[in-house]
Amino acid sequence: ALGVLVSEDDLRTKVHALREQLKLDAVLLTRSEEGMTLFDAAGQLHVSAQAREVFDVTGAGDTMIAT
């Protein structure tokens, strides 16, 4: 949805542009093993993933839907 990303700065710029274009209060971006980042008008908040040994593997999207 954001196209090719070349840096964290590029990611921030594109997410904020998308948020404004779609008139969203916030965008929550799941980032696989890196965790997730919430982008809003105030900036961004990153929550790192915490590795756990599991038997049933789910993805970040599944985890967010469950939350």
C-alpha cells in the first residue's frame, strides 16, 4: 500500500501522507518480528515484539484482531 520504502524516514512520511489522505486519526502498522508502530497526528509510538516459544504460530495481524 505504501510502495517501495528506502528508509525509516521514508516509511514515516508515506504513512503520515496516507493517514492524512484517508482522513484517519491513526494507522497501526504491524511489522512482523519488529513489533508494531502506531502513527497519529502527534507522531508515532513503537512497541517492540517480544519473542516467545510457542506451539501455535499466529501472525501480527491475527494478534491485533484478537486484541
